[in-house]
Amino acid sequence: MHGNSSEHYEAGLGRQQNVRISAVVAPSEAVGSILFGGVFARVILLILGLGWVSGCTGAAQKPLGSWQGPAQPALVSGSPWYFGQTPARQFDTAHYNLYTTMSDDALLSSIIQLMEGAIQQYHRLVPNITLTVRPMETFLFRYRNEWALFTQATAGDDAPIYLRIVRGGYTLNERSVVYFIGDTSTYSVVAHEGFHQFVSRHFASRLPPFLEEGLACMFESVWFVDDLPRWNLSINYNRMNKLRTAVQAGDLWSLPQLLQTHAGEVVDLPPERIEAFYAQNWAFAKFLWQADDARYRPALLALLDDAARGRLPAHLVSSSHEQGFDPRTVQPLLEHYLQMPLNQIDQRFQAYIHVIVTDEYARQGLPKQ
């Protein structure tokens, strides 16, 4: 859908308004295995401008955030499934039904643990809601042509939109449809799309598209320790790099532009503009989560809780999930929950972008083993 950018897209195209589209091109990266004190951990090693990310960023620097994940592996059962005439498999967990043509058992084990671990992380944002007992469907295809055939058969008249995706996947009405693009990039897409599934299933009111997209980006960086996934909502190496590039190039979007823009309006822009758009979506979600010693986190959590329960102020809600989202409501919604005018929000956000690409850029690290 996007050429050579490495971004996720929120669909604002076609008749289906409750749709999320993601497309990913892997950043410059290497996948490695590291031994930490005899404990095996599969980690993602991404090349940032000055070298490898490591846990050694200077003894005087406080690490960003904290790494969290499940303590025990999720239970899973498997059974045969067929994609047309092709033998495939179905895996069932507490919250997901995964249908796949993949045959790599190690990869599938990681994907399954990622999905169940991720929903617990999403739940942290809205702890007062009850998690679904009806499993959500995720389809993971080995080849893009399989993914394309499934999309053509299930997405109706909107299929041509989704088929524009070059690498990645989409979420349509709580169903995530992804194809394999390498281990680490597939992990990112599944975790990202899982958040869209989570919101679609659990939220009574729709979030502003740019905010939902930014929050989904916060779950993209996944590490595995002892075969279990770990997340740190303060760290996303790829998005941080893209943000830094946009700052250096003077290619940032203004906050009012972000609020009013959806993926359908950026899809044909140059890749660097698309990358900046999604990096800033991530940065704004991160701003609400942790800027100024998490000063705005209570407002974010209140907004999410009200959206999930259908308690957003009536005058700030113009439509439901099925009808889409009115961009005119985004500014007053943010001003209501943050209790400040947009120009003041924007000033503080721009200041925090500077913090991300300077101070925080040097404080990324690995989870403890």
C-alpha cells in the first residue's frame, strides 16, 4: 500500500471504516542470539546510526521504562486446518484462534506466546474492562499470494485497497490478516495488529485514528527471553530512528496536521513523509505515556477507559466504531482530557520530541536477563 516506507497504516479508505491496515518493511537489522550468564535469549539487534544497541549506554544514564511480559507460557492446542486444498494448521489459545500455513514450529511457538503475552500488555492500558472470552481470529500466511487470495475472497469490494500493501497485514472487523515477512518484522506486525483487534473488540467508542495507531506502535518492539516475549512501552528502536531522521531533515508534521490526517491521505506521499507521520504518531502516544515523569498518563488512561466503556463526553463523540471517526472531534477531545489548549499541548509535545531524539536516544537498552 505504500512503496518502501516501514510504517503501519490506519485505513480511512473504502466503505469499511472499522479497518486498520499495516504495512511493514524491516529496518536495517540483524537477528541474533546472545548468551547472558548461560541464559539463552533471542533478541532483535537493530543498527542505529552510531552502532549496535546494547545494554551499556553509560552507567550514569537511567534506562528507559521497564520490560514486562508473561511469567509462564500460554496454553495452546492445535488441530488441522485447510486453506483451500492446502494442508494447514489451527492453534487455539485463551484469546485467539490462529490459522496458519506456516510450518516453522519454533516461529509459530513464538507467535502464539507473543499474541497471548501482548493482550495482557494491551489490558494494562484499560485494566477495568473484562477481557473477551470469545477468541479473536488471526490469519498468518507463509506466502503473500496466499494472503492475497484470502483477502480477495473475504474483503469484498475493498480487497483492492488491502492488496496495495507491499509487506505486512491489516485488521478488518476484529480479524487480523498477516503474511510472513521475516521473524522480527512479523512479530512487530502481529503485535501491532493485535492492538487494533483489542480495541475493535473491547472499546465501545472509537479512538482518534492517529492516537490508536501511535499506541499500536508502542507494542512493536518485542524481545524474547527464555522463549517468552517482553515489552517496554518506552522503547521502539525503529520509530525512534525514523523520528530522529525527520527532525534532522526538518520534515516533521505539526500536531494539528496529525490530528486531522488518516492513512488514506498519506498513502501516496513520499516515503519519508509517511515515515515521519507514523513516527510522530508513536511519539505522541509515548508523550502521553511518559513525558514529564508520566504527567499526562492519568489523562491518557482516563480517555482510554472512557472510550472502552462508552463514556466519552457526548458532545465529543460523533460516531461509533461502525460509522468511523469524525476528525473534528479530536482537538476538543484532547483538550478536554489534558485540560489545556491545543497550542500548549503542541508546545510540550514538540519539546518532548527533542527529548526523544537526544536524551532518550542514548538510553535504549536490553531487558535484564
